[in-house]
Amino acid sequence: MNKTITLKKNEDKRIASGHLWAFSNEIQEIQGDPQMGDIVELRNHAGEFLGIGLFNPHSLISVRLLTRQREEIDFQFFKKRIETAFALRKTIYPDSETFRLIHGESDFLPGLIVDKYNEYLSVQTFSVGMDKRLTLICDVIESLFHPKGIVERNETPVRSLEGLEQRKGILRGSIDTVTISEYDIKYSIDLLEGQKTGFFLDQRENRKAFQRYAKGMNVLDCFCNDGGFALNAAYAEASHVTGIDISEPAIQRAISNTKLNNLDSRLQFVPADVFTFLTEAVSNNRQFDVINLDPPSFTKSKKTVRKAKRGYKDIHTHAFRLLKPEGILATASCSYHITEETFLSLINETARDAGRNISLLEWHGAAPDHPTLPAMPETKYLKFGIFWVE
């Protein structure tokens, strides 16, 4: 291979520890005139081989490692990686046909997300290298799964960091509404309009955990989206559940899912800005036994962490005011830039300011079909805690 990236002295330590990214400021020399998305060989300062990856000279992440072996990055390479990932998912969820099939770096396919919804697949490519190989990836997926349809959900803003345009649409076959089942609860998924790739699969186990605290309770689910946590609360025989989301389409999907599960009598969904709803609820002295906070990411970069912290403090302040004594607070952050330590500290600080004592009952991350790499903290993004509030 004549396209080679050589790192500066001592800049290979993170790569050697298991990290898969080489940053632009770590590069000493570029040989062979590699272009955006090309396959390159990565070497350390002494010229020793470190691996093969995808190159982007216009991104902060210049090289994303695909393998630490000398091998061809072709149809068979992707087929083997995807087969391995599929076998792992069937070990985790043997009775399900809905799961995250490929979780980027954690499945050693950096910049690629593939979610499987029964006989349909939804794809995201976050790097130029993966985007250029989208046709090849679809060929592999078709050969392995023979899906009814493949969609791309590449309208995420993070693609702009790689110089990629935003787009979505049908790549192969045709698309219809698909109904999935998650621990006996059914969801009707709109693969082209639903959040992320169609649904928030990463909260799968956390929704199940939420059930144990809901029976007989008056529950408030904030940022409810398609109704995941709210439906689980109603399924667990909550006395009443209110779901709030600013998105009217999300609320309509939640209502449809309520009817699909015959839970109409327990659930109410309200299209509203959560911050406004919480403020008015406090003013009206409303009280809830259980509150769930599952907001979208309040920050996509270090630059906006301070603003994000204010957002988290605001919603938790309102939640502590609305919770009855001996209530339950479930709360999540999906931003990598808000660390576990920071998130826990924010919750505790806000509880103290509100005069509430709290005990942590459960602490989780994403579902196991969203694995993390110990050497890459960037892959550990979701935090979910359940607290008892005195």
C-alpha cells in the first residue's frame, strides 16, 4: 500500500491502547496523495505498521482504523465483520429480529450504524470513507439478510464535520410501516420519519427497568417521543401516565402505539414544550409519583457544555418540585460531553438545592447491542439513572 499516514513521535500510544482514531494534529507525514475516503496504512514515528483505515484530510479525525491486520477492505471484509456482529446480537437477543446490528467503532466499523427492524434495515454513515462504500455495504447486507428494504437516515448534522451532505431515502427495495415488539410491547415504526434510524433502540433495557417502579403510580414522561417509557409504565399498570413532547408527529406516533397495545385508558399524550409544561405544572402545584426525563442531547460539542448543564439543572429542578415525597426520578443524558461524574454531580447538586434527599437505585448505559470500547470513551455516551427521592 503506497498511501501512508505516519504519526508524530509518541502519538501512537492511544492507538496502541485500543483507540481507533488518529487526529489531524497527530500526523507527521502523508505519502501517496490519499484522497477523501481512501484506504490508508497508518504507521508510527518509527515506520512500524499500526493498521489500515479510512482517511479524510479535511476532518479533525483524519484516520479511522478498520483493522490492525494487513488485509483487503473489500466485500469479504465487510461480510465477515457484519456476520460477526450479527452472531453477537443473536446471542444477546436470540428471540428478536430488531436490534442495533452495527454500532460503529464498537463493532470495528467506524462511522457506520446499521439498525435492523425485522425485515428492514436502516443505515447511517458518519465518515466519508463509509459513505463512499455505502453501495458495497448495501450489497453485503442484501446478501446476508435479503431485506424487504434498506433506508438511509443520513440527515444528522454530525455529517457536516466530515464535509458530507444530509440526506435520507430508500436505498434498496421498498419501505412500509413496520411493527416491532420489545418485551411484549409493540411499536409501529416509521423508518423515514422516526427519530434517529427510526426508534431509540439504545433505551431498550432502561425502558424495561422503568416498569418496576410504575405500578399504581401517577407517572410523567418528559420528552416521550414515540411513547417508549410511557407505554412501559402503562403496561406495568400505572394508574395514569402523561407523556410530553414538542413534536406533534412524535405525539401522533405515541398515540398510535397506545392504541396498538390497548392501553388507551391509562395514557395521555400532550404536544408541548417540556420546559413550559414543567414550569406551568409547578405553578399549578401538580404532583407526580414517578417522573422520567429523557431529553435529546443538550450539547454536541465542548463549546456548549455550560449551556447544557443549565438545561439539565432546569429540568431537574422542576422535576424535584413536582415529585411527591418518596417518589421516583428516572433521568438520562445521551451526550458524550456530559460525563457520568458530571451528570451525577448535577443531579445531586440540584436535589440539594431543592431540599430533596436522593438515593441512586439503578445506573445503566445503552442496551448491550450498543457496546462500548474501553479505550474509547467516545463510545460510552448514554447515562441512565433511577433515583428514590425523599
